[in-house]
Amino acid sequence: MKETEGHRFDEIFQKMDRAYERYAKSVGMNYSSLALLQLIWERQPCTQKTICALTMLPKQTVNTIVLSFYRQGLLEMLELAEDRRHKTILLSEKGTELANRILPKINRAENRSIQQFTDEEKVAFFRLLEQFAAAFCEELNR
């Protein structure tokens, strides 16, 4: 990738990151907290280990956010039968109400943005995005 292509790539993704960050702030959260809330909402029940693997956030960051959510009454944490040291995370009724209030706007924005593409463009978009992600991960792991 030429330097100008790398710069363009960075600008595009930073623009999207800023949009997520602005939305997070508008609902009284930071970007990482919003991302974790969305991940838990979509994948519950889950564990902190799963969250770390999917978000690439440090264990301490995930733990801090999870404990904050728990103290706010947004989460329930249940011991796993196979290993009582680990807990499964679920949204509480209060957490579900919050998620149902703020997260559908993100999903609608993402889905409506993709719906602007033709069927052929969608296929190409996801194929190229997957191809880019695979190549990017391979390059970083060298």
C-alpha cells in the first residue's frame, strides 16, 4: 500500500471511530464502554475472556468497565459451573433497557449505510474487507 493509500485508509477509519465516539458521549459513555455494552448485548452470555478476545482490549480495561457496569446494576455475573473462578456476564433488566434504548441506533446506521450498496457492491465490499483483514493480520503477525 502506498503511503497515500495508508493515509486515506486511516482517515476513513478515524472518521468512523469519531462518529462512534461522538455517539458514545451523547449517551453518557466512552467508546470502549459503548463497544462492550454492544458486544455483551449481542453475545450474552459471555465471559470477560471472550470480551477481551473479541475486542482486543486489555484485560484490565475490560475488567474495569465490567465492574463499573456491575456496580451500576447493568450486569449480572454468574459463576460458571465448570470453573467457579470465572463468571458469565449477562445484562440485567436495567442493562437490557439501556442497551435497547441506545444500541439499535448504531445497528440501524450500520445497516442503512450498507443498504445503500447494490447487492453486487455488498458482496464485493465484504469480500474485500475480509481479504484486507486477513492480509492485515498476517502482516502484523510477521
